[in-house]
Amino acid sequence: MRTMWAGLGAALLAVGLTAGGLVEKAWAQDGLQRFERELKPQFELKSFTYKTSAPLGSSGFVLTDVVAVVPANAATGDKESTIRIDKVTVDELDFDRLKKDAKDDEAPRFAKLRFEGMTGDDEIFTALAPYGVPKVPVDLALDYAIDGASKVLTVRNLELGLRGQAKFTLALVVDGISDKSSAMDDGRLRTAQLTIDDSGLIAKVLPAMAKEEGMKPQQMVDTALGALAGFAALQGPATLKALDAVASFVGDWKAPKGPLALGLKPTKTTGLDDLDKVMVPNALVELFGFSATYPSTRAGAAKAGPAK
């Protein structure tokens, strides 16, 4: 994990390089030209190539068959790291907050980008190999904005997909987040949605994790279902309906029958200091606005606990 942001950041900030001989006008730069002129000088790569490139509006661009080689440094474990990306699409990027002369305490206010088919020899791409997960292309998307005046962070989409294994999608709105501060202690959650679409990842990872703990995978599942049953015993119908979806998904760990969608919509914006209330009967739904859906939800699954 220690080289994840170094590798991804270097790739993102390198993909705006343009072919030599491109005619530029200082008063009318497209997104590709802006990337090269304003951001490229801040970063160093051993090499960078791509097959095709095209501007996308005033602050975006599209590249295909990208190959970026990050030089050996302490952040990469003192060895070179190569990242390959089938397609990079940047719809918009806050160039002004990423330029060299930008203020250190001012975070980028917006970004909308997508990496498709990302692979590499960095350790992050093989982190799940010990758990039996093959090295597969990674898809990554980010679409967010910070409203500095109202101090609201809106993540419209944060998506991580492991091809043929699983996809995780997150969206949220957090009050109290300024574009001049990264202090999450001031953040109050307004809404959040997380979707887990598993296509075999859990079935590979769970047995390996259980083996490390000297257990069988079903024992770990039963432990989780038992804890859910204990929590469900004091809950009302609305909470039980959501917990049934979670318990059904957990019980189907070998072959989930669709995505599990989780949601939070507190009656008032919620911070870390509110987590101690989660054990209060029905607070999960009535206070935190928790919801969960799963196509193969079995009524009563939460209270039932482990399969007999």
C-alpha cells in the first residue's frame, strides 16, 4: 500500500504529455496542452508513451495505451515501477490548484477522471496474490467536488473494479470539509452509498484469511452471522429488513447472487462522535438512516444466525 498513491499519482500527472511539434496558443489552450504546460514540469518519469491522444474540452483529455515508468526512489522501494493503462479519460481537473505555485493549504476543488485497464509491476497490483486472487486489470474512476464556500465535499463516484473479481462503488456527501483544509474531524456525513458487486473475490480471499487464523472459512462466516444475530435480536422490523439483506449476502459468500447496496442517510449529519449510539436499538435505521438491499435477501436471515 505504501506505493499506491506514488504510482497512481505519477501516472495521472504524466498522462498529459503531448507529442512534439504540437502548436500551442497561450490564450487558447485545450486540456491536453494545459496539462503539459502547467503540470508536467513538476514531475519526473523515466519514460512515458501512449498510442493516441486527444483533448477533451478546456480541461480534459483522452489517451490510450499509456505506459509510464516511475524511477526508483524510496517511495517505490528503490526500484523502478511500470504502470500500463489501456485508456485514460480526464473530463475535468482543477489545474489551478495543481500548479507549482498553488498554495499548499488549498486542495484541488474538483476532478472527474477514469483509468481503464490499469496494470503494473508495483506491489499494489499483486497485493492480493497471497490470497489466491490473480493479477487482473484494475479500473478506477473518481468524480468529486468541494464547495469551499459552503464547505461541502461531494463524491459523486469513487469506483474500484478488479476485472472478473469484484467492483466497489462509493458515493457520499460530507458537510464541514473545506477546500483549504483536509481535517476530517470536522466532517459530518450527510449521505453515503456503497455497492459491493462480488464476482468471486470473497470466495478466493476468505479461505486464505481463514487459513491464516487457523480456521475454516465457514467458521469465519458463522462467527459473523452469529454476531449479526445477536445484534438483530433487539431490533425492530425496519432494521431487521436491512440486516436480512446483509446476512443473506454474507451467507452467499461462495457465490453472491447480485450486488449488496448499503446506504446511510442520517436524520442529522453524523460525525465520528456519534458512533457510540449505533448499539442503541433501532438507531441504525432511525438515527443513521441505514439501508441495505440484496437481490436474494431471505426474510429472517439476520435473526437466524449460522446455518444449522
